[in-house]
Amino acid sequence: MRTIAFVTQKGGSGKSTIASSLAIAAAEAGERVFVFDMDPQASLVKWAKVRGDQDVGVAFIEPAKLKAALAQLEKSGMSLVVIDTPAGQSAAAEAAMKRDLVVIPSRPNAFDLWSSEQTRKTARDLKREYVFLLNQCPPAQQSARVEDGVAALEALGGLLNPPLSARVDYQEAARHGLGATEYAPSGPAAAEVRKLWASLKRRLAKAANGRRAA
Ligand SMILES: Nc1ncnc2c1ncn2[C@@H]1O[C@H](COP(=O)(O)OP(=O)(O)OP(=O)(O)O)[C@@H](O)[C@H]1O
Ligand SMILES: [Mg+2]
């Protein structure tokens, strides 16, 4: 079982939006997925209520209970756990960061990128695998702002491909309790999220190999 934690100090960077769409894309690709919502705002618990379907389990969890809950899920045969965390520094974010892979989403703006650097520092202090993900990029990819963002994050460490664009499909999918791949399966947001899952899967394998070699 592998875990992916979405963490960043900056509010509104897209942690919950991406976590929900990614969880669904991974489930569609054959993973047995569970989602832990560690944010008292409970965005994903609410998303799951709208969803209604029990195919992907979603539960709120407190930081002190995360480790035992993950062990339980592993026993039950789950293959992937996606963890959403609150913005800012918190016990929840720190507990989530201690797992397999930390994804740090950032909008391609200076303030967001600076916050990412803080989150990166925490991940590095905890000696965790982390990777950046640009989100809400203008759909015309050639913007200088996005390119600066790519350069800044590449300089800080790994950057996931593809960057995610700002697309109404992500917002509509969330509103309907769906992932982007369910809301508009042949749309560009769905294609982006499927590619994102493929790159994360490779990253998780690399992180596991790194741990075995260490
Ligand atoms: N790729 C995207 N395209 C369009 N809208 C997006 C995208 N990603 C996120 N959003 C929108 O941006 C807002 C913030 O997203 P979200 O709530 O997922 O961020 P968050 O990091 O979880 O925020 P918080 O820190 O408050 O938990 C939401 O209104 C969401 O619909
Ligand atoms: Mg959120």
C-alpha cells in the first residue's frame, strides 16, 4: 500500500480538488483507494457525501490516529491512500508528510511559490520524498508566469508533469461529488489527471526503490 499526501502551507492551492480527482483516476486505473481528509474544513468528507457512492472510502482522521488507521487499511487490502491536509503548519500536515510521498501543489504565482519553499523545507527536514505540482495554470501553457513557476520549482526539486490547468471541469466535478475523469471523461482535465496518476505511480515506485536501497 502506498500513500500520497497533498500538503502545502498556502490555502486554496488545490489540495482537495486534486486529491479527489486523483483518487478517482487511480481507482479507475485499478487501485483500491481510500481517502483520508485531515482538514477540519472537511472538504472531502462533504465531497463524499455528495458522491454517495461507497466505491472510494473517505473518512476524517486525526493526526494521532493516522498511523494505526493506515495499518488497518493495509491489512484490508487497500493499495493506495490519498491524504488531504489543511493549509498552514499543523500536526495533521506533519503526520501526513511522514508517509511515502508528499505532493506540494502550487499556483504559478510568487506568493504561492514562496509558500511552497517553506513546505519543501519541512519535508526535507523530515527526510521525506516530495515533489511539486503546478496547479491552476492558464490553459495557454506558454505564459511567462508558468514558465517562471516551472523553473522555480525545478530548481527546488522534482516537478510533476503535467502541470494542471485552471479548468471549470475540476470545479464542476468537485461540486457533483465526482472526479474530473468521471465528470467529463474525454475532456482535457480528465486527460491531465490520468497523466498525473501515471507520473505519480512512477514516483511512488521510485520512492519505494530508494527506500529498499537505503
Ligand atoms: N485546476 C483547477 N482549475 C480550476 N479551479 C481549481 C483548480 N484547482 C483548484 N481550483 C479551485 O480553487 C479553489 C481552491 O481549491 P481547493 O479547495 O482544492 O484548495 P485547497 O488547497 O484544498 O484549499 P484549502 O487550503 O482551503 O484546503 C476551489 O474553488 C477550487 O475549485
Ligand atoms: Mg482543502
